[in-house]
Amino acid sequence: MATTLLSNLVNPQVMADLIDKKLVDAMKFAPLATIDTTLEGRPGSSITLPSFSYIGDAATLLENSALTPSALSASTVTATIHKIAKGCEITDEAALSGYGNPLGEAADQLRLAIASQLDNEMLAVLNSITGTMLYSTTAASLVPNDINVALEKFGEDIDMAEKAVVVSPALYTELRTTTGWLPASEIAAGRLIRGAVGEAYGCQVIVSNKLTTPGTAYIVMPGALRIFMKRDTLVETARDILYFKTVITASKHEVCYLYDGSRAIKLRHA
């Protein structure tokens, strides 16, 4: 009778493929970003990336007057690829008994851990928005109409692309009472992002517990963010022969950055 070894149960390559295959689905903000894998297998840890600037708000144009076009400008940003990682331990008893599918649970937990960190980094990029795409109010907190007013910063593109607004649970509660609120059931066919709870002011509403106060929100068009993946998820295992358990780790090399500053707005109260 063949002996079942722990190495038969933990296949790092299979687990890595499983994590990568479902990683984007686990990322809440992935549909708002372009995921680029062209850097995989290339040498170097720093890359120079283009970053487009906002062309400015639309202006009133008198009848029979010529429009003066604005030049689209782009600067470069140097970004450093970094590693994100997470690990867990499984005892031989847990792995061999299969109770509760610990190996599958480990893969899910590692996938969610990496996805959550990528979401954190995308929010950090959005939080760094300054200049003309920053909407500020002196009120004690943001209110739903602030979203409506902030949309003017998109100028003539305000209705030309799908948009999502990322809000705190507190601001979501207020949005549901506004005129024109559409629940998720009414936007299902054209939903831009999985997990959208509804639509207000032409923006699909995403609720994030990572926004702990109603004082910050972000309006994002697809393509504003870009994620460069340097290496697919790497799963590795190691044995602890004193405690008879296996350590499983997952890591990924990547960088997030703001690719098109004209497609994202940060809202905050002063």
C-alpha cells in the first residue's frame, strides 16, 4: 500500500496557479485598474512609467467662438517593484485528516491576503491625488451632493465613461436616501465592478471598510490606475521537523501607480 506523504498533498505549483487564477476576482478594485504583466521575466527592480496630467476644467464658450485645445501632457514616474507576501502553517494532522479542507483554506487565505494588500496600495495611490483633481469641502464631513459637484472636474468627459465611487459605509448610508439612487438589482446588466451596491450620480457605488470615516471618497474611471506584475504568485513550502508541520508562503512582486490623473478624483473634508 502506497504511503501518503505531505508533499503529495501540498503542491506549490498547483496552489500558486489557483491563487493567480482567482486573484483578480478577490481584488475589490481590480476592474478600476489595468493589470500589466509585460514586466514578468525582465531584469531590474525600478521602472520608469508615464503619468498623464489633467488637461483642466471645461470653460464657457461663446457662440461662434473657437475652442483653444489643451495640450495633453505626460510626465514620468519612477516606481520600484516590491514584494508582498503572507504565510501560514499547517500541522501534519490537519493536512492528513483533511478536516475542513485546510489546504484549500490555506490557498484561499493567501489569495485574499495578497488581494487585500493590492487593494490597500491602490487606495494609497488614490489618496495621493493632489491639485486640480482634489475636491475639498470645509464641512464636517462629505455629503452625497459633494460627489455630484466633484464630478465637474471630469469636464466634458463626465458622461463619456463608466465611473465608480468608493465610499465609506457611513456615506453609503446617506447615498441610499438621495434622489435618483439605483439599487444593485437595477444596474446588474451594466455593472462595472463586482460588489457594486448601487448607483448614484452616474457612479457605481463601491463600499469599502478601508475608508473608516465619511470624510474621504474617490471617484475613479477605468484606466486611472495601473498595476505592473513583475512575477506571478510564488508559493513555497518548508518543513518544521521538530513540530511536524509545514509552512506555506505566497509572494508576488508588483507596483501600483496612477497612470492617468485625469480619470480619478479624491474627495475630502478639511
